[in-house]
Amino acid sequence: MPVFPGGSLASTDEPVHAPPSKPSASSTGSDSPKPTPSPNKAGANGEHPTAQTSPLENSAERRIELSSGGEIIAEAQARYAAGLEAESAGDSESAYGHFQAAFDSDPGLSDVGLRLAAQALAQKDTTRAIATLDKMRSRKPQDPDLLASLSFGYAWAGQTKAARSLASAAIGKKSNHAFAHAVLYDLEASGSSATSTAITTVEERAGSHAKKTEFWVSVGEAYARLLSERDKATAKQMASKVLPLFQRASLLSEDYDLALRVAGLLEQDGKESGAIKALEKAVKIKPKESSVRVRLAMLCVRQNRIADAARHLEAFLELEPSRTAVTPTLADLYAQLNNKEKYRLYLDQAAAAGTDLMTVAEVALRHKDWAGAEKYLLQAMEHSSSDPNLWSRLAHSQLQLNKNTEAAATMDRAAEQFPGSIEVILATAAVHRTVKNFDRAASCLASAEKMATDTGEPTQREAVLFEQGVLAEKMDRMDTARLHFDELIRLNPQHHRAMNYISYSWADRKQNLSDALSLVEKALTLDPGNAAYLDTLGWIYYRQGQYSKALEKIREALEIEPGEPEMLEHLGDIYRKLGRSSDAVKVWQESLEADPSRPGLREKIAELSQKIPKKKPASK
């Protein structure tokens, strides 16, 4: 459990980005340079991205020299090695005993003393830790690394006055001592002073060093090690605390790697807008560096900056023309921007470049480009028709294009190709039901019912009952529909989809409104916040003449699914009943824009629009 051993945390003698060096043969920490681990690189568990393991972890065979004269004491060496071995095995009590024996031989053994203090602090035994630190301090150490390590120990133990004194002494001997500055920064930033005040104090204390980028980076790295050792800080906790130091460094430099580093810390701290700015700075520094563009685009998407995301991905593709894997994403982004020309351009590029055609079709489906979806799904089926999803998606696209005959034929062929798939049979029934081929739909459901009975699989039986209920409802056989849905809910009392479907069907017909209300309320207890179920509840209130309650629920549903056409139409119906004719026409028009195929809606708009008094022009 190495915490601040032998100045290895305190020292900043090596370059900031230097790889860890091997431990020196001397454990006194007085003159030899120590490695400064480079932070912001994730370890095996990814938990401490700005900290690395202390070199003492692998130093069980180091020789210990007495500070009094350099004479090797075999007993002290053996006890120290035994302590390291016990520590590695997780036996902290035995480790402490061995370290104490070695330290008792000579309090000048700084590595051992610091380990003892670290163990005591980790066990929250501040009394023992302070006693060890006091013993070392009494020898009036002059080495700035040891002074800084001692200051950290006192700070950890809550002895801030001693910590400040020792850290200041270390800085007095070495004005750019990063770890000493980090200890003082931690004391100031954690106290009553704001982070900005703590930064200002570091600037004043560091003098001319504060004008150098590498100074702030070194202090940031040292602070990261401090947090990792003392607090076992998570990546987010550490990023939040060290970020101001690295941002200060970035103000002094047009360094690409530093800009990326700051962006990473901002992203870990949940400050994505700031991360975007840092990455944009990196792009300005190295405009030909392609990888940062993808990272920028991803962040922009998360921040709903779709135009910026598209711009960065296009720049990436310009730099890396062969990396066509981004073209479906570009098509998706331009579809969101309603740029049909570029949407089509990148979708065609994706297909031409050999992108999985199902992936290309999914983009088209997501944006209701039914013609494009049909085109790419048919192309995909030319290569392979072994995926049932291809068939069902193709049929769905054809239905949206009013190609009812083609859709039914597509699913009939799918049923022939996958005769043992109950999912395909059910999908075939659904398509035939949609195009009002009720006899064919019923025949498919009979086959599916037999398959479900043969397998004895409860979920298959539930799926068949649901489709049978829907078919009966579409045929306006509500008594039969209720039997199917009642049986389904008996088999699965948690089946809220069935509860909602029969409730909405009754509300639409102004039937069984009390039962409908009870069922949809139960559905909402099983799936709270479901927009469709809230719409059903609002529609039942509407049918009951409770227009204020209806308005509340439909608005709640639209907050969850803004722009949903059916809900908008319901909202307009409520507005009309409340005498708000202009509002009714407005939301009906929004519904029609979202779904131009809504039956009867144009007529409703035209009829009510004629009844709205026209405003007289203002008199001159």
C-alpha cells in the first residue's frame, strides 16, 4: 500500500511525460531523482486515469542504508523486505510490525517512516501517523522531496499548519516543486478559498514558473497522484479536481496533446460543452489530424449540435476518404437536418462502399424514407434472404408506400421460407390483417396457435392471443376481442399492452368506459410514463366529457412524445370541445404535417376553419 514513500510522490525531477524509471538503490530519497508518473492514462480497471503505481511496489529487494552513515544493516534490510512481502499479500498488520522494527533501527529511514505513516493514515490512526511524522520531522530534513512528502502526510492527518510549513519549506528550497505546490493547492482549494483563488495563490507562490505550461502540468499530475493515493478518487472525482490546473496550463500553450488532455478531463467531469471547445482548439492546432474529428462529432451529437457533428464527420471523411463507415451516420445527421440532398448522397455512398445494406436500410426506416428502405432491403435480399427481419421490414415499408399487394406477397414468401418460425407467421398475419385480408390473417393465426400449443411456450401463446384480439377488434368483433384479451391477461396479469389496447378500443367506440378506465390505470401502474397509455387515459376522459382532465393527460403524453400525430389530433379534439377553435386547428395542422395520411383530418380542419371568425383588418 505505497502512499507517499521516500519522496516518490513528491519528486518532479524528471520530465512530465517521462516513463517511470527504475527505483534507485538508495531509499533515503535525499538526492536521487524519482519518477513522475504521467497522469490521465487509464489503468487496468480504468478507475484512476491520472495515477500510476508507485515504484516502491516492485522494490522488495532494495537495499536499505542507514541514514547515519550508510552502513548496511542486514536485520533492517530483512525486516523491510518482509514488510513489503506482507504488504503485497494484504497482511497490513504484519507489514506494519516489520516496517516499525526497521524504522526503530534508525528514524532517518524516510521510506520506511513514510510507509508507516501511510498505513496508519489508511487505518484512520492519525495519532500513530503523526507520531511517526514528528519523529522524522525532528531530524530537520533538508531534502525538498522529503519535506513535500511529510507535508502531504501532515495534511492527510489534518495538521494543516505543519503541512503548510513543510510544503513552503520545500518550495523555498525548490521553487517549482510540483508536489509541494499540489499539497498547498489542495489545502486552499479544499478550504474556504475558491478554486480560482487557489490558482492565483499558486501563481503568486511560483513566480516566473507560473508562466510555463510544464509547471502547471507537473502540478496537475502531482495533484492527481495525491488524490489517487489519499482519496482513491474515481476518474470523475479526480477529473473535477485536477481540471483547473490543466486548464491553466492550456491557456499558456497551443499544445495539441494538452488540448486533448483537457478535453478528456472535461468529458470525464460531465462538461461536454467545454470538452467540445477544447477539441475544437486541438483541431485548430492540427487541422489535418483526423481522429479528433470523430470524437468531436460524437460529443456534438450528444449535445444535439447536429450541424456541427455533420461538419466534423465530413471533415474526417475528406481527410480519410477510405473510411466510409461514417457515411450512414452522415446520412442520419443530414436527415435530421432535413437536408434531403446530402442525406441521399451519403446513403447512396454507404451502399456503394459495401456497407451492410441492412444498416443502410435502417437509416432510411428511422427517417420514414419508405422508398429508400424498400430499395435497400430489396438489394440486401439479393445477397441473402436468410434474415426474417429483412422480410418484415420490407413488408412494413411496402405498407407505408400503400403497396398492399406487394407487402402481403412479401410476407407470404417469408412464411414459405421460414415455416417453423412462429414470429414470421404472426408477422404475416399482422400484414394481412392490415390490408384487410382477414381470412388469410385468421388462417395464419390458427397455424401459429397450433405451433404455440405444440411448444408449450407461454410467451408464444401470449403473442398469439394478442394478435387474435387485435384481429377481432379490427373486424369489429369486440366480444371476441375481449375474450382473447381477458384470457391473455389471465395468463399474464402484467401484460399492460393488452390492457391498453382493449381500453383504447372501447374508448374509441364509447363503450365500457368504466372498465376501460380501470384497465388503463392498471397498465400505467405497470409501465408509468408510457405516452401511449397516457393518451388512452386522456381519450377515455374525453369520451366521458371530462375535458380538463383529458387535456392534462394528453399534454403529459405529448411532453414524452412531442409531435406524435394521433396525440396531436386528440389534443385538437379537446381544444374544440373547450371552445378553443384556433388552437384546435393549429395542432390538427401539426398532426397532418407529421402524418399526411391521417383519415378525415383535412376535412375536420376545413370545417372548423370556416367557423372561426376572420379578424378584421386594422383601421388605418
